[in-house]
Amino acid sequence: VDDSSSVTIDNTHPSLSNIVMSTDGNSGYAKSGDTITLTITASETVTALACTIDGESATMGGSGTAWTATLQASGDETAGAATFSCASHTDAAGNTGSADTTANSGSVTFDFVVPTLGTVGIADAGTGNANDGDDVTLTFTSSETIQTPTCTMKDGAGATMDNSVTVASNGNVWTCVVETNNADGDGAMTFSIAFTDSAGNAGTADTTVDDSSSVTIDNTHPSLS
């Protein structure tokens, strides 16, 4: 040529070399209101990249080789492993990349199910009514895997017991144990169990037994009248 012009052949189709899937919810889970993010690296500068997450159009950000795609879960997504597809990316030569549906790292599970508790019961380890030094145990079963619940135990006067509560589990069967002391008011004990599942869905606090069990505190010492 006489004018230093040239033509470069580019038949290489761009690819998405790295896709990371994450959520701002509890690790690996997304419930209603949580945002799922795809962080995408392209093999070369591309334009027009578009992604769907669970078949819904994602909000795209970025440019060149660094992109993001986000979707806020509304609760109508398909429960289980989140799926996605990223495609339509085109390089400067007009080569279009193939759709990519596989994350190189990370995964997100949609979970919109609110957990429940069953077989709730309360028992005193001592003989008769509970008094100073007796252990009182709440036992209950969760409908699915939950995070460590918070058991609030109240004495017969309705005051929250200052004693520490020991929480333990065997699978989905949980126990909350509190030791009574002389400062606890006489009367029937009450309780409240607050709990959430692995995705952060909060169950309705449980305040009633399912087996008609009860524990009464009696810290009144007898006297010779």
C-alpha cells in the first residue's frame, strides 16, 4: 500500500472469562428484597452485554471488560438454585459471543419459605414445681434448618429471667435450658422463641406449647405459722 493503511482480520468471538455470583443476603441465599449480583469479566472489550437472572432482565452496569448484572428478588422467583444467562456481547469487530450460563464461582439459592416450629414443650428437671437450682427445658422442632434461635424465658411474675439460656440442637430438634433461682417470681412460666432460617426468613415468634405441658415456679419457702 502507498498510505500505510492495513486491514486486520478478527474472527475471534469474545467470551465471558469469569463470572462470580453473589448475594447481599445471608451467605449463599436470597430471600425477598435481597440482591443477586453477577460480576463479569470479558475476554476483550465488548458492548451490549445483557443478562437475565431466573429469566428476569437484570440491571446492567460497567463497560469494556468489566461488567455487573443485578436483580433484586421480589419473591416470585423459582425457589432453589438461581440460574442466569448472559449474552449479546459484541466486540469491536462485530463478533458476537455465545451465551454463558455457568458461574466460575459462587452460587445463590432462592428461599422464600418461612420456617415454623412444632412439638413445643416445656419441662422441669426437678420434682414438682421449679425452684432455686432447677433446670427448665424448652424443646421444639423446626420445619427446616434454622439459625440459632433466641429463647426468652419469663418467670411467674412475667419478668424476663436474668439467668443465661443454654441453646443446643440435634438436627432440627432444639432445646433451650434455663436454671431457676430464688429471685424468679412464683407462678406459671412463659416464653417466646424467635427464629430465622438460613436465608434469613423470620418465623413468627412461638409463645405456646403443643403438648399442654407447663412449669410453675415456687420459690416461696415454708414457714411455721
